[in-house]
Amino acid sequence: MSQIRSIRWVRVAVVAVVAAAAAGAVFASWAQRSKPELSPWHTVALEHELEASDARGGFDWDDYLALEDRLFAELDERVVNDPDSGAEPAWNRYAPGGANNPAGFPRDWNRSYELRGVPDGGGALLLHGLTDSPYSLRRAAEILNSEGLHVVGLRLPGHGTTPGELRRAEVDDWRAAIRLAYRHLQGTVGPSGELMVVGYSNGGALAVDLALDSLADEELRIPDRIILFSPAIGITRLAALARAHRVVSFMPWFSRLAWTDIQPESDPFKYNSFPADAGYQTHLLTRSIRRRLAELEAHQVSSRFPPVLTFMSLADATVLVEAVVEGLYDRLTGPEHELVIFDINRKAKMRAFFRTDPAARLQMLIDRPTTPYRLTAVTNIVESTAALEAWTRPGGARDAEVEALDLEWPRGVYSLSHVAVPFPVDDPIYGLEPDPDNLFGVQLGTLEPRGERGLLAVSPAALTRLRCNPFYGYVERRLRETVRSGVSRRTRPPAADSLASSDAPPPALGEL
């Protein structure tokens, strides 16, 4: 009897597995048909992109730039100038001679660049975000360079060309390119200049990753400061499942399942389409960072981590404030670290339509008796006015300082966003008020997406999402103050007792 029951249960299990597989196939077919067709910029595999295995031996920064030249020549040949590419609309970034083709701009900011600084003026390595390009930190680069810093803006592998290339890029490829650029900058600046690493979104995570590497690698100089914009320190747990599509997406019929989003490529400096594999790589990166920061704290050597200054929006659909606080700031020690949060518009009428009010996140931080790091909130002076103030509680203090700012919320804006923080309001592409003397491409920030639903070829959500920071003047001021404070530290004579210090060196971090 027991044998008969066992056979019966096996049959039930087989039927259940077959039924689940059939249901999965039906769902996959439905999901496949619901996505737009793929274009050559989704499918063509370019051959001249850097892989981690390339960056060995004597391969250096100049070699990377030479490889990048061949990569962009290949992009032109196999995608842009291919008559069968289908890039017909004038606003498509791959349309030859199109308004949004960056080849026709004064400078193609999709590519790595270098801005020469003054002798002994210090240097900065800039790391852009996922699906982005070096353009995303263009304004920060110009500010830092105007303060005398030598700036290297790195194009990370998989970016600036086609969204299909992001399917093949891996974390180790990004790390390899970053080391090439950082070593080049380190050699250019020399031992006396201050060294900064600036990262936006995924580039923020990579900046922290580089700093952690430098604590354990004697060949890498520890940065003097880290500056982050909307850093991707923690992302949704669903990213861990981003590679589930590989069960079927290797088959041509199901190839569209490898994409979280397939959109027309109307942005000259950012991919609109998003491959699921890219989200998985960020998941691997952020998981590694959080583990290594926890080990840093456990070894009680957090004080060795360089000062961090972060700018982020309280309203952020990509990275929550809690992830940055718990994953990074709560692991660090010292009042030299600072977290700057741009609050929601407390006066906005749209606040009544929020699904959840993010104001509670900020209040939880403010309600802490104290924090070891400096906390700043850029917020309405009172909820009845659009005028802003900077509420700042120094690290270790219980009382806050308040500074009235000559800033106010623009009409119709209820919050910043993850993608808005690093761009000024006069940005030629994303700004609400583009500089008329510096225009190129279509001014995406000034489009007015009001009309009938179903008419647009692009996502209305992508058009209504704020892409610039009306308070970038505050960011610029803080960036300049940061650079000048570094100059002051370097020119200040050392204290007499520090020259004769007999303190033992900090413990090694081993595999951290």
C-alpha cells in the first residue's frame, strides 16, 4: 500500500511540475508579446569594449582611450550608419544627422574626458550612474576644474554606446576601468594634491567600492574625500532575481524577456531601455559594499575611511534614504562625514496625492538625539511658503543650526528625484531653464507632456520625472567650499606634536 501511495505522489508531483512549466511558458509568451520589438542598438554586440581581462600587464589609461576610439568607430559603422538600423525618427540618438545624435554636438559627452588642472591643484575622478554617461557629472566636473582640480571623467564599460552593451558589462569590468583611470589621476596629481572621487548613483557605489579597495591595496592611494550624488548603496531585493529571465531568454523567441524596459532611445546621454542583467550587476556591487562596510565596522577601523559628502533627494524611487543611512553612514565614524537631504516641497498641493509621504523618513533622522555625522536638510522654512532653509546638525551635536537660503521651490515641482540631483536648472538637455547660449539636442527638460493618453511613443512617466535640481546653486557652493577646505588643509603647517607621533599604524584590513 505504501508503495502505491508513493507512486501516486510521484505522479502528482510530475503533473504539478509539468503544469507549472506550461504556465510559465504561457506567461513568458504573454510577457514577450507585451514588449516592443528589439532594435540593433539592443542586439548588436560591439567588439571593442573593455573587459576586465584586457586590463592586465602594461595596459594603461592611454590604451583605454585608444580602445574607446575603436569602440565608437565601430558604433558608427555597425549601428548609426547601418541603413537597416531603423533609426528613423529625427530625435533618435542613433539617427544619422538627427537632432539628438551626440556626434553632431560640440562635444560628445558619452566619452571619457580629461580637464587639465593647475600644478599641485589636486584631482578628481568622476563616476557616472547606471545607463548614464560622463555627461551626468559634467557640471560638477566644470566646477571642480574651475577650482584648479585635474578632472578625469570616466566612461564605464557598457555605457555611452548602446543599451545592448550594458547586457554584457560586469562589475569587474567597471572596477578594471576605474583602476586605470584612478592610477592615471594619481600619477598626474602627485602626492601633494588632494584626491577626490565623485560618484553618481551606481557610480556612487563604485566610488565607495574604490575607497574600500584603497584601504587594503598599497598601490592605491586612499582618496582624501568622497562626494556622492544619489548613491546606490542599497537597492530593491528584487534585483537579486534579475537573471531569472535566462531560463528562456537565450532563445531568440524570448529575447525580449532579458529587458526590464524597452523604450525609444531619445536621450543622447542616457539609455531609456534597461536590461535586467544590469540591475543584477548593481545588486552584486551593493551587496559586496554593504558586507565590506560591515567588516570595516567590525574591525573598528571605520575611522580610516575618507570623509564622505552626500547629496540626495528624500523622494527617490531608486535608492531610499534608509539604505544610505543604514548601509553607509551608520557604519562610519567622525563628524567630517555629511549627509545632505533635499526634502519634498511641503507646500505642494500634489502632496495630497502621494501614495506614501516620505517626510516620515526625514523626521526619523531629525528625531535622533544626535548622529556621529553631520546631517543637513534643505527644506521649506515653514509649510506655508516655498522659501527654503538649510537645517544642519553637526556630528555629535544635539542642537541644529539653521541657515536661510536664497532659494525657493519652482511652481509645479513637488520634489526632486533620483535623477535630478546632479543637474543644474540651466542644463542644456535636462534643465527647466536651459542656457540659451549653450544649447544642443532636444531640450528634454522643457517638454510639456500634457495631452491625450496613448498618443506618446515614450513613457509619460519618463517625461514628467524631474531631471534637474533647482537648488544646484547650493550644491555648487558646497563643492567649492569642499575644494577650498582641502587647499587650506594642505597649506596649513602640521602641528609640532604630530611630527613626533609614536602611534602604531592602524591594523591591516586583510581581505576587506
